[in-house]
Amino acid sequence: MNGEKSKVLRITLVRSPIGYARDQKATVRALGLRRLHQTVEKADTPVIRGMVAKVQHLVKVEEVKG
């Protein structure tokens, strides 16, 4: 690229998806989150941002320079 570092999102599951809609549970799983307080790092793309927006009440997100 042009010397620019890509951003990474650190996503942590802070609330259980139990009791929420099936599509929200599926979104949490698609993000790679299986357990409470588990953290994954994903590239900052519009697709990932959309997934995070859908389950923003269940996760905590931090931006990390990658």
C-alpha cells in the first residue's frame, strides 16, 4: 500500500446473546465469538462494522493500529 497501516478492531463479547434474536446470535458466532469476555481482532472493513453495529449492545469494540 502507500505506507498506511490498516486498522484492526478488537471485539470483545461482554453480554450473552441468550434471549436475543437468532440472527444476532448468528452474527456473534460469525464474528468468531463463542464465550463471554472472549476477544477477537478483525480487519476494519464495512462488513465487520455492519456486523458490530447489529450486535453493539452485546460487544465492546476498540480500534487498534495494525
